[in-house]
Amino acid sequence: MQGSVWQATQRACKKKKTTKQYSTTEIIDTTATMSRTTPALVVPELNGKFEMGEVYLSEMQPDEVLVEIHATGFCHTDLSCAQGLLPSAPGCVLGHEGAGVVLEAGSEVTNVAVGDKVLMSFSHCETCHSCTTGHPSYCYAFNERNFGGARAAASHSPSSASMLSANGPDGKPLFSSFFGQSSFARHTLVHRSSVVKVGPDTDLALYAPLGCGMQTGAGAVLNSLRVREGSSVAVFGVGSVGMAAVMAAAKISRAEIIIAVDLQQSRLDLAKELGATHRVIGSDKDVVEQIRKISGVNGGIGGVDYAVDCTGVQAVIRTMIDSLGTRGRASTVGAPGFGKEVSIDVMNHLTYGKEYVGCTEGDSNPAEFIPYLMEMQAKGLFPMDRFISYYDMKDYATAIEDTKTGKAIKAVLKW
């Protein structure tokens, strides 16, 4: 079992005192054919618990870059995978909102070079219809490349499937290449499709969350739903993804009515500061009625023009759909796990022309959308700095606990 292999390896490493921090110079001086070791945050068993240890990087592939991670966001997707609610395995190295500096680049990498600062997002094949038409988040191989736990089959030989192992180059492989990056490691191998070059003065810790959560919330509003100026929007769940949706709706799309729905009053208060016009406590029994009253008569039934669910909770999704007005459009960005279902009133959906669409990563093209959101933040239209909390990597347990309790809306780990 991978978890037991990982734990046995760590006991051996502690006896040999081999765990250490590696500098950029040491990594560059290591030959490409040798196994590199690096500190990493690992999940030994799928019980939601992480621990720091040492892992081995395999040989870099031609379509990869070696990146020194400076910061990485902690996302609820990481927690769900660590708990086994989304695809993963014992001994996994997660992390998918990485930011760092390129130390080496493979021969087939042209979008970044050694020394570049990069932000990291999801991996995609670059060749399927979705990828070539500007919708890489719907890559035909998305699940394999981001949740498969190994390099994508088309980009490596069978012997080099695993990017990380627990006990040497010939040891048991670890579940890695998470979103093409596994950025909970100090140094990691990243697929070229996952890296976005940014300027040399970029604050990597600030912008790391753009790789998933921020672009997902903003993209749901701007790309998937295409919210119109002067319209009404309800956002269910105002964690970091929901806050991004609120900011995009208020400051970029210029919606007139923005209703934030959440269980925590403190989050609702912050959402109002960031652009929400109304707040609704999610535990109220009349959430739909409150939303209809706020949004006014829409085609005779009341309800909002657009709605976004950031929770992935089935009951909340149903409430969101019910809160739509005539020809209202709703989208779910929260991941409930495979096999979960939500019922709808088909005649209500049909006669009022409602739409319910899925949304992965905000239907974004990271190479274009991430720089755009950086520009919006610089202009004060996407003030994501208002809800980011920074933690030293050694304090990862505190960051995770604060994320679970809601004390931290968006936690960022810094090396």
C-alpha cells in the first residue's frame, strides 16, 4: 500500500537525517539523469492529514519544466482529494495553485525559459478540439491529466509514468502530476501547458490562487454565464471562489443586483464590501423567496438572471436553480464528487427557459485569462488581496485548519 511505503521511507530518512532544503544552485547543478530529492507535503493516508517529508523527482521529460515553488494556494479541492472524496491515492502529493521560478526547461518547451517567473494552472493536451478552439478547461483528457496521479499517457514512456516516488528512482511511485504540477513540493516537474509566464516583479504569493480558485469564480461570471451589465446575480457560497465571482460580477460585468448567500455572516459582510448589494443567510428556510423578492419580478415569477453555486452541495444546487427567473442561467463550479445527482422540476425549467450549465476552471484559457485578472487586480477591479492569508510552509497544519473552519478564506503557503 502506498501509504505504508511512504511512512516506512520517512522513518528511514529520519534515521539517516537526509531531509533538507535545496537551493536553486543545488538543483541546477544536479544532472538530468540523476534522481533529485525535494521536500514535499504528502498525504500518507486518505484521512485529510498531511505531513512534510522527502520525495524523489524522476527524470524531466521534454515537455516539462523544473520549477522551484515559492508559494502555492491551498484549495478545497486539495482537501477533498486528501480525504478521498475526489480521485487520489495514499501517498499523494497535491497542490494545484503553484507559483515559482523555472530552473530547467525541456527541449519541447517554448512558452517559458529558465529564470522566468510562472504561475501554474491545470494541464491540458493542447491538441483536442476544445484545446485548439480556446476552451482548454474542457480538454478531452482533463480528468486523466489532472486527477490521474501520473503523467498523461501520451506524453511519456510507460517507464516514466510517475513524476514522484517515495523511496528512490526505482521505488514505489506516488500519486503526483496533480493538475500537471503537484505544487506542494518545493521543487516539482510541471507540464508546459500548466505554466503561465508572468513579469519579473510579480508577487508570486499574491497571484498564486489565480491558477484555480480565482479564475474559476471569475470565469463562471465572465465566460460561462457571460453576465450582462445591469443584470441580477446570486452567488451561493462566498469562500474564495465565490468572492471572485462577486468581484467579477460587481466590478467587471457591472451587474446591478448581486446577492451573496452563505452560512457565515463575516463572509457575507466582506462580500458586501467587495461588491455584493444584498446578503442572505444560507440556512434560512426561505432563501428562494428572499432572492425573488430582492431581484423583483422577472417574467412574472421573480428570480435572478444568473446564479453561481460554489459549494457543490446538492441541496444548494437545487435552491440555486429554483431561484432563477425567466430565461435565467445558472452554473455549478463546486465539485461534489462523481455520481452525485440533483433533481429539477422539468416543466418549470422548460416553460421558463431556464439553463443549468457546468463550469470547469471558469471555462478559462489560463495563458490569457490569468494575465487579464492580474490586470484587473492592478486596476482595483479584482481586489483578491482582501481575503488572502499567508502561512509559512512549516505552518501548513494551521493553514489547513483555518481553511476548514473558515477563518482563512484563501490560504497561501510560502516556502
